[in-house]
Amino acid sequence: MPSITQGSYPPVLQDAERERLVQVVKDWTVAHGLTVRPPPAIAGNDAEGILATSAPVTLFPSPFPKSCFEEAKAIQTTYNELYALISQDEEFLTEMVKEVAGGDEFITNLWNVHLRVKKEGYVQNLALGLFRSDYMVHQEDASLQIKQVEFNTIASSFGGLSTQTSRLHKHLAQHEYPLLSSSASATNLDLPSNDSAAGLAAGLRAAFDAYGPSTLGHPTCVLFVTQSGERNVFDQRHLEYALSSSGSVP
């Protein structure tokens, strides 16, 4: 099997090293918003009082073949265009919805919203998609290749938290891994930048600008609609803050 790491990775930690690394991660995640609302089992009846807990992360970045990573980035624009075109093919979508509508209330409700708006008359021919494509590495003989697990068009979350996770691992690689007794395999890591929050915000900004002024003279804005009890609120806040810092978008 081809190896994507050199030596023993992740390095073996002594108990004191593990305890310190865990504490550093807890402090960094809280200080930088790499957090989620606590689950009811932890918050109990005080969900508002316990504001946040660290999001689940790994102490070391997970290895991923560079060739597969580059392939995933190269194909993303094509996937975006494909799914954007599919979203405009109502005949095809109607047949797909018929197959699942009986057992999927969520999809049924979404489709009914589309039908109601269509009946009233669409007034905007522009659309924006915020997508996330998930992959796993597949090994066939001596080759490694990516296999798509799913393409997210609705629950395409973690743009904000993934950016912070990348920054966390860069911080650890620079300041903490060199201090480990067996640090050789955790140094000189190739950690690509992750600017997904800024990229998603740029898409929202571009859509806002393309929308233009209201033909009826109403003020325009970007509206964030969140569900009650949302635990992943900080992931969404990072997107909101990135959009706010991009300029004067209401």
C-alpha cells in the first residue's frame, strides 16, 4: 500500500504531552471561535448559560494525498456548473422528487415552496449556490484516487469552522509539535491554506452586487435564516463576519 506519510504518524505522545496538547487545543478553539453550542446532555436546562464548547478536532492534521487534493480542487468548478444546471432542469427534478417525496417530508416541503413561488411568478433569474463536495481516498492496486461521497447543496456547512481548523493545525505545527519528544514526523508538514469562509462570503457579496437595487425601491440585504436551537451557530457567524468585513453589505 502506498504511504502518504513519512515515519510514524501521528507521533506517539507521552501522557504529559497529550494533556498539554489537549489543553492548548481547548484554549485555541475557544479563543478563535472553533466552537459549537453544547448538546443538551451537557447544557441541561442552561443552554443559554453555557455558551460554547470546543468543536471536535484532531490533535494532528489527517494525511491526504496531495495528488488527490489537487484533483478535488481542479474538478470543483465543473461540479458547481453541473449542479447549477441540474437545478434549472425542472422536468428532471420533478421525476426525482416523485421518487422520494413519499418518504422524505423535508424534500417534499422544499418542492412545495418551489411550486408556490413558481405559481406566484419568479421575479429574479439569478441564483447562488454554496456547495461542498465530500471525498474519501480509494486505493486500487498501487494507485490512490478520490471517490465522491456526496455533494452538499443545502447542508454545506463548516466553511467557517474548517478555516479555523486549518489555522489551528498551522499554529500547532509552528509552536507545539516541535516541542514533542518524537516530533520528527510532525514537522515540515505541508498544510495548505483554507480560506473557505472568505470564499463563501465573496460568493454572497457577488450575488448581492449582481442583484442590484430593488425595482420597487425597497432596501436590499443579505438575510441569514437560522433554525431554532442551532448548535452550529459559530460556523455561520464566521461566514457572517467574513461578509461584513468585505464591505458595506446590509
